[in-house]
Amino acid sequence: MKFSSFLSLNLQDLLKGAIMAGLGAALAIIEPLLSSGNFVINWQNVWHMAAGAAVIYLIKNFMTPPPKTIEIDPAKTEIITK
């Protein structure tokens, strides 16, 4: 998996953001409707919730640095067997 560098986004971030937006909006809108028993979907609320979830996810990825990697030099390591 290729990680984006700090203060940048890649295509994978955008695709994951779209998935998070759709699922987040669906959960946030459908759950209260099922609880109340009044199942009328307000599509404007769905759109606002999805856009907010996508923006928050992309901001999180934009501000998160890639994970650190550990490189092992085979010349300096040896395998210990029991």
C-alpha cells in the first residue's frame, strides 16, 4: 500500500474518502429514521452529511504523516537458531 506524504493526498485517499462519506452519511441518516419509525429520507441532509464526512476524512489524511519504516541491513544481522 502506498501512503501519501505529509500535507498531500493521493488517489487512494480520495477513494477511501468517498467510501467513508457514503457509509458515514448512510449510517448517520438511516439509524435515527429506523429508531423513530418515520422512514422518510431527506436527501439534502444525506448530501450535507456525506460532504462533511468526506472533508473530515481528507483533512485527517492530509495532516497525518506516513508511518515510519524500519530498514534492516542484512550485512549487520544474523539469524540465531536454537
